[in-house]
Amino acid sequence: MVAAAVTGDVLAMCVGPDAVWARRGTETVRVPAVATALGGDRLYGESAAAVAATSAAEAVFDRAGDDVRMQTGLLRYVAAVTGATCDTGTVVVVHPSGWSPRRREMLCTAARHIARNAELVPVAVAAGQVVEVADSERCVVLEVAPRGVTAVALAAGRGGEPALGRLARVPDLGADDVDTDAGFDAVDALVGSVSGPIDPDVVIVTGVPGEPAGVGLCGRIRDRIGRGIRVVPVAAGEILAAIGDAPDGREPTTASAPVPAAESTAHWLRDVRDPAPDPSRWRHAGGWAAAAAGLAAAAVVAWFVVVVAVPVGDTVAHGSADRSDGTAPPPGDAARQTAPGVARGADSSVTLDLGGIRVDLPSRWRVRDLRSVGAARVELLPDSGPDRRIVVVHSRLADGIDTAAVAATLAERAVERGDVIRDLDAATTFGDRPVIAYTEVPDEYSMVRWSVIVEDGVQVAIGCQYLVDEWTGIRSECEQAVHTAVVVP
């Protein structure tokens, strides 16, 4: 889905290592991302580039020398070039997908100096809004910078919009290297590292080969990839044109004004408060089409789990390193059912057939969206309210991938995402069965404990999300789900 062009009181920017593209109204400009000292002040952009022969120019977006004051100066210069006023309502800044939280926070601080509101969007997410991709198609975004190449598997976010999935980067591989045999082999391996054993259907190329001047390089990438994969170049100007003028639907950034704790709500809680579709309406007109669409969207979220990717965004964290000996009581002899949502006694359990996986939970739990049954990812909610949830994700592993390989890959991801993934334990017990466990902290309001089970070539990840300090309110159900999870042939 391509959003409307940026108009009105919105300034859109796309930040790259060498330049900043900006769009206000219908005009897009490119400004070099450099600064140079002049007396006690700095010159930016074109002015800095013009005097660079006599005074060394500094790259504003240089990881080693990131300076929020320098970034603020450059963004102010870019805003002035577009004719934006100091009271611009909103600035939307697109940034490289692999940037760390610290770098994003710094950029957001700089952006808040040029507009009343600031919003950050990863390049991969913005590029995903430019290209028409079917729900059933797997998509990877390749960000090729002069220094460094990043691959991102797109997942399905809220409302069907693209969201970041698994990400991998080769920092010492540049745009010039991509045009060599060895360089392309590295790029091909990079795409495979985020897409897993199944080729993506679409590769979106941004950065150097995505710009009009790099169309030849993009063509050579397309020829080399082959295998029926659709390769689509996306330029910065197209990304900016795809950013809508109504940012309310996007995630708030670190620049958002503080909200009192009593009024704060985690994104996933706001999301699950949306009423579930009426099953009777789903069963009627278009039901099978809706089911297929739901299956495809959920598969996009879960396919990267095949290569043991860690959840991102609003996905709940996988299992904790809790070594408690307490286990969920085995399911009783109460009558069981495979259709979710039929109430039983307060203490009875039911079997929920999720399509590929079955779990037992107290009868007050239900499938959030019946259209997700049979998909790779299913959410479960209690009738008492949306203040907790259990997510069940399953996928078939590639040949040769065992528990040790899954644990090793998770350990690598935990190192990469140490700000989100904690307490990884590759050999623990939860729910009276061996699991790989870790805790994810997706936002400031909630935590997720994931338990990863590997059996018969299938990986099952059960994530229990709860508000901070409220683990006891879901622990019993979480243990029961892990204890009773069964792979259905």
C-alpha cells in the first residue's frame, strides 16, 4: 500500500551516510551530509562541500563521531533549503534500518529542533510502502550504502503495513564491491541469512543501486540473483513520496512527549483492545479469501523464525531463564474441544487446535482472531481482558538444524539485540520440558518470556507477554501451554 504524497505541514527527510533527501510538497532536494568548521561556527551541506578543499569536511552521520549538535545543524540547513518554517508541524525522518537505539534517539532529538513533532521510520519499512507486494510474497530489502550493506526481511506489522523482521549487515562491504563476483556472493549470502532456506519473492534495492544513477548496478544485481526473484529499485525520492501526511497511524518515536504512567499503554495492548472479528461474518462472504490472506500475513511474520530470528516490534519475548521446579498441572479429564472459544468450568482446560500445534489452556482463553488458525503465528487472549497474551509461533527447520544450532543462532541474536533480549538460557526447563528460554523487553510497559521447543524438525516458540511486575498473573497458563504443546503432523 502506497501512502499519499507528503503535503501541507509535513517535512519528510531520508537520511543516508552521504546525503539527506528532503521533500516538502511535491519537490525533493538532495543535500550532502557534511559539515565543515568556519571560525567558531559550522557550514553545512552544499556550503560545506564548496569549501571542503580548504577545510576538512566532516561526515555528519558518522558512527564514530555522531554529534547531536552537528546533526541538528544539518537538519536545520536542509529544512531551510526546502523553505520549511521553524514552526513546521511534523518532520518524518527515514533512517538506515540497522541503526542502534542510541543513534535513533540522537537523530530524533535533532529532528525535534526543526518541527513541533518528530517521527522516525526505518528505510526498509518506508521502502516496503513503495512497492506493491502481495500478502503471500516474502520480501527482503537490500540497503546498499557506499560503505556497508544491510538486508532486512520484512514482516507484517499492524494493519498489514510492513515491519522490520530479521536484519543482517556486512559493514565492510560497499557499493563498489557489490559489482564484483566475491561481493555479489556476499550479498547473496546476506539475503539468504535473513530469508532462510526459502528464497524471497521480492528484493527491494535501496541506496546506491536504487537511485537513478545506479540503475545499471541494480540491473546487474537482478541478473545475478535470477531464480525468478523480482528485484525492484527504490530511490530516496520515491520513499519520501510514499510517506503519508497523516503520521498518526505510525509508532510514536522516542521524541514523543512523556505520558503519565497511569495513562500509558503499550502498543500491543492498544492493538489487542481492537475487537476480534465476528466469526459468523468470517464464515460467510469471502471467508476463504480472508483466511488465505490471514495465513499469508502470519507466514510473513513467522518465516524468518525458520532460521531462528528473534521477534521484533510488538512481538512478545520468548521464555525466561526461570529455573523454577514448579510445573503446570497436567490437563484433567475434563471434556476437550478443538474449536476455540467455547466456555467450560472456571477450572477446566480445553485443547486449542491452532493448526499445526495444539495446546491446553484454561477454558477462559481463546484465539484472538479465528482467521489466524492454521497460520504460523497465533495469538491467544484470556476473557478477563487484554492485559496479557500468549503467542504461539511454529515453523519447520531446515535439514540439519537441531537444538544446538537453534541455541547458537539465538545467542548471536541476543548479543546483537542486548537492549531487548535478556537472560538467554539454552539448556533450561520450563513447563516440565527442556526449552531454550529468554526474556524480551519490547517496550517500557511489558515483558515477554519465550520458551523455544525443538522437536522432530519443528521449532515451536511460545511467548507469554505481560505487564511489568505481573508475571505471576500468567505464569501458570504459560507453563501449561509449554507443557502441553504438541506438534500435529
